[in-house]
Amino acid sequence: MTEPDIWGIVLAAGTGSRFGGRKQHVEIAGRTLWQWAASALRAAGVDNLAVVGPVAGGIDGGPRRRDSVAAGLAAVPDHVTYVAVHDAARPLAPPDMIRRLVDLIRTSNADGVVPGLAVADTIKRVDADGTVIATVDRSDLVAVQTPQLFRAASLREAHAADASDATDDAALIERWGGVVRVAEGDPANLKITYPIDLALAVAVIADRAGA
């Protein structure tokens, strides 16, 4: 089902410092990572996209994540109700997961909804020299993924109210005082951070093809 009141912003402007180069151009099964990410949104009905980064038809990004999102937002028409912000580094977001986000934001008072998974690893807080300060209670922690879906008006206001950077747009919404809800994420929605992550992505694609 097409979602005409939702636009997607695909962030493909990163330098890939931990990967060793611009990973958005890396191909898996004949598609670049940013093309996989865009296809994931389209498969969930989000057909209107603004791609930010040095790719074919892309919009120029900025030095920070929030600057690139702002560039994408500027390309989204004012009448659009919702905006999905997605990282090109997450090429395999399942359509069913994205539809969960859509259903939640349409049926709640949230300004934003994000996919999240319970934290499985033990988390420790350390000081500057690596000494453990405390073991963190993980019972109320979630690891957050993209795409993240927002009311377009709320996201624009959050960006206008806060010029500082954030690791995701949900943090800007939180600082602005908005409501963010968490929907169930998906373990297959992995982030390509290091070259070894490509092997995992290839395995997921092969598994889906054989299903």
C-alpha cells in the first residue's frame, strides 16, 4: 500500500571512517547500500524519497548528521504529514517493521516512533582511562535502529529549536520536549559499520532469497 502522506529521507552523506571509506557506494547483490535502504522504504509504501549524499540524484549533505537531515527536510513538501529518516548503512530494514512504525504513529500521540531491540550485552560505564565505574542496569534499555518516523511538523520544530548535533533525530525530538515511542525492531536490520558486517548482510539476503 502506498503511503502518500509519508516522505523518506535516506542519509548517504557519511564518510565511513570506521568502515574505511564511503560504504554507501558498496554493492551487495548488485545494489549499493543506499539503494537497498531506499528500496526498503519503497517496499513498505514510502515511494517519495529524498536521498542526501554524493550519489546519483542526491542532495548535498552537511558536516553533521543533523545538517544532512535538515537538507533532506528542505526537500520535503510542506503538506507532508510524516517523515521517515533512514540510514543508508541499514540496507535491510524489513517492510513489516517499517509498517509497525507507520501503524504506531498513526494511532498514537507520539511525535516520533523508533524501532528498538532489548539490549542483550552487559553494559558497563567506564572513565577516560578505561576503568569500570559501574555496570548499567539494562532492563529498561533498548538499542535503537532506523528508519525513524516523525510527524513532519514536529521534526521541523525540533530542528529549528536546537542547533546542536545528535546521534539520531529522536534525540532532537526528546530535547524539544516531544513524545517518542518505541516499536519492535528487527535483528536483521543490522548496521554496516565495519567491513565484516557486509558478510552478515550477504547472509541475510541469501536467507531471504531462500525463504
